[in-house]
Amino acid sequence: MNGQWTSKRQQDDEQGRFLRPPTRFRNWISQDGEQGFPPEVGRYHLYVSYACPWAHRTLIMRALKGLEQAISLSVVDPYMGDEGWFFSEAPGCIPDTVNGTTYVRDLYLKVDPQMTGRVTVPILS
Ligand SMILES: N[C@@H](CCC(=O)N[C@@H](CS)C(=O)NCC(=O)O)C(=O)O
């Protein structure tokens, strides 16, 4: 909230329904770069958790499209703690070699230091 981490969140309404707030950052990569960002080898970095179904779909597409050499990868600890997603020495983790963060929330704050919203994976940066 406003750039400050909180592990408390209100995600249900008065009837107990789960509410998923819209993703804060959503952009596109287009072939000509006109409708978003241009495709470019080595330009983009993918952040995932193997525990996340959204994230593992991006890994599948990255592999099927032969983009594993073009888009580099970081993998967070599979456990999302009170501080949100983070990088660790756990098996399978790949540290954030691009932005040097320990907590994924710090990636969001790099884009908007006053960010309000969820800190989620996958992220393509
Ligand atoms: N980016 C997806 C959502 C992805 C998502 O919700 N990922 C979960 C893991 S499966 C997450 O990171 N949750 C963290 C949280 O809600 O604090 C969307 O377009 O809505």
C-alpha cells in the first residue's frame, strides 16, 4: 500500500467472495513494437515461481516457442512467506541476477515507489 509492504489484505467482499484485484502492470510485446514493446533477444527477463500455475504456463510457452536463450529467468522460493515472494538458496531457485532483489516486491517498487497492489508472479521485465 503506497509503497509500504503489508501482509494483511482484504480480498473478499461482505459475502465472502474472493476478489482478485486487476494486475497493476500489464503490457504487450508486439512483432513491430508498435502495440507495446518490441521483441528483442536478451531484452526481457522472466520471474516465476514453480508453485504458481500462471507462472508455469509462461515457462511452457517460453520453451515451446524456443525462447529459452532469448529470455532469461529467475525462480523464487516456492514458499510465499509473509514478506511475499523472495529469492533463496532453496533447490531450483535462480536468483535475481538482473535487478539484484531479494524480495519480488522491490521489483514493483523500482517501477513505482508508491505502488499499491498485489505483488505477483509471473513477471516479464
Ligand atoms: N498475473 C496474474 C495473477 C498471477 C497470480 O495471482 N499469481 C499468484 C501466484 S499463483 C501470486 O503471485 N500471488 C501473490 C499474491 O497474491 O500475493 C493475473 O494476471 O491476474
